[in-house]
Amino acid sequence: TNISTLDPRFEYPYLFAIFTIPQNKNIETLHKIARIADLGITEIPTSWKIPFYLGTQYFLFTKDYKEAERYLEIASKKEDAPQAVYLMYTNFVVNNIKGHRASRELLRTIYDTTDSSTIKKIVEKGLQEDILNQMMDSAILAYKVKYGEYPSSLNNLITNRFISLPNDFTDFFTVTINSRTGSYKIQEK
């Protein structure tokens, strides 16, 4: 907020905030960032990155496709937007892509179009998280199909060979699985 007040036409703080602040998974934080980003969209009318990054975050963290689509549309209409941004928006709307495929494509578009090494590192982490989430979804579903119930722990998935993770994975992450719903939560230790 302070940087956007001092220099509302400086794009990088908007982009950095969009990627780092919502990492706490608090939806309200993302909505606050969106209000600041809206200022950036107004003050830097040629920026396709601000709306594209914000739309991506809405998709990843809230599964709020309406907000994601709104910001992706704004990005796709910018004259300087790369073709990949327009194609991503078209895919999102026309082909109605959702889930892990859309997450990967949105993040890949950001990765391929940014010059910032910091943003590339953040996106790489997001891509790794998406791959892990896809593996968890598949493993939990396969376990449910085979045993008629959801697993109660990550250990159930590992010992029954539904998922294979690096040996030191549990040294850095805690995975909690709800055995009634199959939902899970992955947290860094």
C-alpha cells in the first residue's frame, strides 16, 4: 500500500505482492491485494502482468473462477500481452479448463513470460505444489476405490504404494488427511 501510494506506476511491487502475500492461504489477504492491484491496473494501463498474475492467484487459491476469468480477460485485452496470455484466457473460457491442468498452464505462462528470477522461483514452487496436489488427489481417490474408504494418513498411501515421495519429504512437510471426506492439507514444518 505504501509503495503504491508513493509511486503508483511502479509495476514490480504489485507483482511481488500478488505472488507473496497470498501464500498464507488467507482469502481475505488476497482480496486486500486485489484492491491494491486494481489501483495498479488503473495507473499502469499497459500492464498485462498485474491482472494476469492476480487472475492466476484467484484461480489457485480460491477456485473463484469468476474473479479469475475477469482478471484474465483484462490481461488478454492489453496490447502488449504475449500471445500466451490471450491463448490462456481463451482456453480458460472456451475450453472451460479447470483443476490441475489450468493451474499448470497459468503458472507456466507466468514462468515463460517473466524476466524476474524471484518470480520464476516462486512460480517453480507453485508448479511443484501443483504436481504434489495432483499426486495426492489421484492417490486418495485410488485408495478410496480400492478400500471403500478414504485413507486416514499419508502413511496409508505410502505403505499401500498409492504414492511415492522423496525419503525426506516428511522431514519438511506434514500431511493431514480427513478420513471422512478425503480432503487433505500439506503444511511446511
